Amino acid sequence: MSAIATRQLGRTGPITSALGLGAMGMSDLYGPADEAESIATIHAALDAGLTLIDTGDFYGMGHNELLIHDALRGRDRESVQISVKFGAQRGPDGAWVGYDASPAATKTALAYTLRRLRTEYVDIYRPARLDPNVPIEETVGAIAELVKAGYVRHIGLSEVSAATLRRAAAVHPISDLQIEYSLISRSLEAEVLPTARELGIGITAYGVLSRGLLSGHWAPDRELHGGDFRGASPRFQGDNLTHNLSLVEQLRRIAEAKGASVAQVAIAWVAARGEDIVPLVGARRRERLAEALGALDIRLDAADLAAIEAAVPAGAAAGDRYAAAQMAHLDSEH
């Protein structure tokens, strides 16, 4: 594999590797993970040239940040960009108990994050969702104070609408919007993506493999462990799963013709949507990371893109990307 290219997150954001590592699954929500293998995977990502690591303070209630600290021990801090989400409130049992992106909660959350990561700053700090009880101007204003104080270098957002993007950008430059984007999750293309581009805001795309559904490795009879939220995800249920896996098989034929895997083509498709987009891959093991890195060497020409569009057209997926209650909390879907 050749040296990893770089992309800038928006007009004001940092320059990062063209692919980022999403660390959530190493601590939470996808069932058990092996800590030693997780750290080895982060090391392999850094050694390969990935510089962007995405986490959230509520991933394993601090475990993910502690894990990243362990993985970065002895590494050059300035060579890595750490993106952190905050705001989700959880109980000791892991239950979701609310959301708070008020200025006081924002600053308190960052204080704990800095201690867990044992760093003096985070590169990008963002609310994980829009707090319906707090104007976005107040949340962004609080992070702007943290930027001025040197604790945060850039402000990001996650899963917000075009209107919210405009309101936030009027307060302080926004480096990037983190939002789900894949062949089967394309709702941002209508309004959110054009607005982000108008405002000079980059996109960090998560869910590029739709939580494993587009990986090419998902089996219809796969048994899910407790704590794996895919057990309740509409796209992984019954007839929805059968339909969605049929789309994957159509994509597989295109991938095989290019000598690539399904996952590599799915990642390459997101990367090809624009130089302002950085896909995040949630690899938890080195073998999956190596496969994802291979996507960077794939070039999709106009014929490839047309074939992919025909195989998996916009809106082709069965089921929403989250259960109804969670979809209702997504400002980006309003």
C-alpha cells in the first residue's frame, strides 16, 4: 500500500489522514472486544499512517479514552488528531439516561476527558447530538471558550441538520460534521452535505460499512451477544436483513470484478464522494484494519460508480438506521 493521502477537514479544520479510525467498538455497543487486540489495532493504524482517532467519553464510560491513552503512550501527541464526542448521559449499568450539552456540562465533560486521555488538549470536540433543551449557540459558545483557553483546537458537530449547521457556524468556525454516510445511508445528500460545503465544513463519515452490514462478512444467522445494539437495529431484523444482504451480494459482484472486497468498495465509494469527506472505519482487529486500508488503493471510475449506483441505489435499504426512538433524536433527520 502506498503512503496514506491526507485531507483537510473543512476550511478551518486540521489536516488528517484520508481515513480515520473509529474506536467505539473497542469498548462498547458491539459486544465483547479484546483489549490487547484493540491496542495492537490502534498501533497498526498509526504505523500505517492513520492520524485521526474518533472516540466518545460515553464509549464504555471512559474506557475508550483510557484505552486510547494506553495505545498512544510513547507516541508523538502532535502527530495524532483525537476527536471526542460528549453529551450522552449513562448510568452505572450502561443505560442511557439523558443528554446534556449545556455550557457547564460541556466544560465538565472535557475536564474528565483530558484527565482520562492524559493530554493537554483534544483536537476536535463535539456534542454527540443536538441537545433539544440547549440552543446550539450556547453549546458552541462554551466550546469556543475552551478553544480560546487552549484546551480544544477545533469544534465539530455530529448528526445535526442544515439549519443547525448554519446557526453553529455563525458562532464559531466548525471544522467538520460527523454523520453516518454509506451506500445505504444517504439522507445527508439532500440538504446537509450541500450546506456543509457552502459553509466550508468537512465531513467525517461514520457507519461507512453500516455497522458490518456492508462488510461482506455478515452472515444471516450470526448470533449477537448481549450489549450489541445491532440486535435491535431495524436493518438487521428478519426480512429487512434478508433484503439488505441481497444488496451486498450485488455489490460483491462489482468488488470481485475489481479484485477487491465488498468492504473495500463500500469504503472507497464514500471516499470518492468528495475530497472534503474522511471515512471512519470501526476496525476492532488488525485483519479488518488491513482490509480497510486497502480501500485507499482502489480507484472507482465513472463506470464503477454507475455500476455501484445501479446495484445499490439511494434509498434501497430496508429499515431505518436506528430504532424509531433514536431516529426521533436525530436533528439531521428532521
